[in-house]
Amino acid sequence: MQKLLRICIFFCTFAAIMTRLSVNINKVATLRNARGGNLPNVEQFAVDCERFGAEGITVHPRPDERHIRRADVLAIKSLITTEFNIEGNPEPAFIDLVLSVCPHQVTLVPDAREQLTSNHGWDTRAHLAKLSAIIQRFKQQGIRVSVFVDPDPIMVAYAVKAGADRVELYTGPYAEVYEHNPAEAIAMYRGAAEKAHELGIGLNAGHDLNLKNLSAFVQAFPWVDEVSIGQALIADALYLGIEETIKQYKYALSNSN
């Protein structure tokens, strides 16, 4: 009986610290939109990612709807049973969409309308008042709020002051440096990751994470709650298939704990 109890405690502890995988499905919508119609089916893809083991689905609707559309966001919410994360710049239309859907998490990203992809985090100190007001609105509806930041301990600290539940570290620079100097890439993020841990705010990570660099990041910072991965994961799925790809990303996460 005691042996069984120890095993149960081990697996419960492992499950508690395991970094969760959220699949960003924007690129699937991009492919659909290139030809019109509904191929591939974005809603079904979200459901299948969940069925194959993803613990969350991420979407990043933009004002021009060049990939995920408002209708996709509304439909996906009713179909998936795991975590739903909506990313975007908190302009009025985005705020209204999030409040109408009430996802598990909203990630605030300072994207300009013409921006191709996210390439920097918030200056949480300069935008403290703005972020505080927006975060309060979402939290009043029971929505967990994550703020996209660069790997700067000061930006993490001011995200805490703004009332955020989590920060998401922008890992584009990490992926770029990791290619030629993994140790330096980790060192660049240590201060911010440890500041988040010290202040008790949740920690997410995303952008350009892939099967080559993912394990090292989570091994260095095992308190990472969630990674959001789209571009690399969808590209890998072209060769491996989405089921095998999700399996390999989850293995990369489990192999780092």
C-alpha cells in the first residue's frame, strides 16, 4: 500500500510540474485562407490536436483576419475541452471578442496592425496604467491574463504590478542564439525566468521554439507552465503528421523534467 502511495505521489508531482503544450493553429488558417473554402478545416484541426495530446489551443486573431478569423475563435471555444488561449493586441475589438468568448487565458501582445509576426514584448513599466486597467477587466470575468514580455526582469516585475497572472517570455532571441551558443541563449533568459519564479507569477514561453531547442529551455527553467508553439510545429507536421509531431513535442517537454 505504501509503495502504491509513493507511486501515486510521484506521478501527481510529475503531472503538476510538467510544462503544458499549447498548439498555435494560426498557420493552418493561413493555408485555408490562401484558397478560400474550408480546407484544411481549422475547427477539426483544433479538435484533433487536442485528441492527439495537446493540452491547449492558441489562436492569434488579427484585425485583418489574415489567418484566424473571429468566427473561428467563436467556433473553437465550443469544440475543445482543454485550455483555450487567445493572443492579441488589446484594441477595443479584441477586448470585446475575448470578453464574449471568455477563454481560459488571454495573452496580451503589443503587435502593430501591419506587423508580420510578434517580435517584441511590452514595456510594462511605460504601459503600467494601460495594462492594469485591461488586465482588471479580463480578470473580473475569470480569464487568466498573461503578458508577452522580453526577457527583462524589470518587465516581469512591472507585469506583476499590473496584476498579470503570468508572463510569456518572447523566445525569438533565444532560438536565434541557441543555434550557435546554447549556453549563452539560456543565460539571456535566466534573470527574467528567475524573477518570475521569485515573484510567484506564472511563466509561459513562446516564439520560434522547436524540437531542437525546446528541451534545453524547459530543463533550465522547469517552472515554465506552458509553451505556445505554432510555426515550427506545423512545419514539422508537414513531414511527420500532426499526431506524431505532437507526440515528439510532448516527449521533448517530458524529457526535460
